[in-house]
Amino acid sequence: MVSYARLSRSCCAVLTGGILLAGCSGGGGGSGGPKPSESPSASGSASGSASGTASVSGSPSSSASATPDPLATPTALSFTFDPARAPRNEADAKRLALDVLAEPDSWGPGFTERTPYLSADDYWPVLPATCRWETGARPSTVLYSVTGYSRLPAKGAKGLLQVAATVTVHTSVDEADWEMAQTLEEALRCPDQVLRDGEKVTGLFSLGNPFGVNGNFTAADTVSERGKYVRAGVAGEHYYGWSQSRVGTVTLAVSAKGAAGHTEDEVSTSMVRALVAMLNRTQAELEVEK
């Protein structure tokens, strides 16, 4: 269950066109991966990843009392990855993935599980030259991957908001980095993508931010994509967002398919909440024990 009081202290900055998890502080807690987070057989499903906030330390202030300045820019990631704690087999990877996956409460009030809620164990989407997502074979370098689908039901003038969280556990940091690079490349070669029959995203652009670049102070690397979501039978184009971070050998992603009545800031804020929750949980799992 998400602690809203703790999240309110996270100082996460949501900027138009992208998510910046900037200066958050608080408690701990062929395709590169499941990019669309959309099971082809699922109907009306979401696209696409603990409580608390991402643990990032600020530099001490120059005051005589040496009181930490909450607005100081971190000079290094406070998290130290311990390779010995990384999963070595599918069973351990599955346990970690399910433990850190953002549940509906992580997105905010009113979100519920979609049916089905979790992707199949062997689900792995790929983006071929056709720019239409297909189901492929999970790479041998991926120990386990899971996507959880949530939704905010339509109410009044607001349409159905569909979101998803994905956790992918790799065999090495290099393989996790490779997934991040491939994710960044997908929007460049396929700015228009078909998610499934009747659903597509258009005008995609991507942005990669290693630690310390463009406000990324919470992960070793981040990738964000933004575009417009179009669904058959639903009027207009709506906000589409995908954000992914790497922690050690694990990649964490969140995505949202917007709907009428939901602003970009509203949707982005929900994405920040879910991603920060998963960052906290994953850091707690993989950090060097002190």
C-alpha cells in the first residue's frame, strides 16, 4: 500500500514531455524488453513498471550547522549495487520481480487491477520492421519478466485510464544496459507503432538520461518516451507515456495510455508514483547491506 504522506515528500519533478525523478528523497523500500506491456490476447488492457520514495541523498549545505540542504543536487547515486544479491536463476528473479512490481495502489487512489492482472511467464514482445508489436521468445539473458496491468475506471467526464508496470531481471548489468539502449532506439525507428488491433501510438520521441543528466538523480540510467495514443471507437488522440529505469541488473518500466478528461500532468504524476515505488523496492533488494 502506498504511503501518500511519504510520497508527498519525494520532490519528484514532472515536466511536460517527460518524467524527471529529480532530487527525490525519503524512505527505502527485436526488442530490448516488454515494450508495449500489452498481451496480444488481452481485451481492453493497459499498455507498457512498495511504498515510499526513491532514496537519493543531497550534499551537505555550507552552513555552520552542516544541516543537509534538501534542495542540494546529488553528486552521486546514493544506492550501491551489490552483485552478490542479484538473482542467479529464474525462481529468484520471479520472486524479486513480483515483490517490487507496482500494484494498483502505487499509481494513486482509485486504481484497480485489470483482468487478467499479470502477464504470462513466457510473454515477451518484440518490435519488428513492420512497427507492429508481436509476441516473441524471451531471451536467454532475461531470467524473468512480468507486467502488471492496472486501470482507473471511467467516471463522469473522465475516460478509462490504462497503465502498466514492468519488471525485467537480466543476467548481467551489461544485458540490462542493452535493453535500455534498444528501448531508446525503438521510438527512433518506429515513431508510429501498432500496439494491438485497434490500438496504436503515434509521434513517439524518446530521451535517454544517465545519472545526473536532465534531472535524473534516482537511477543509473533512464529512458522516457512520449507520444499520442489512439484507440478505435474512442474519439481523439490522448497522451501516451513510457518511462524506464535501470537498477543493477533490473529494469523497471511504467506506461500509460491516456483518455479523455485526464491531463498530461495527472497521468505523469501517477507514472512517477509507480516508478518511484518500484525503484525503492528494488534498491532495498539489491543494495549493499550495511
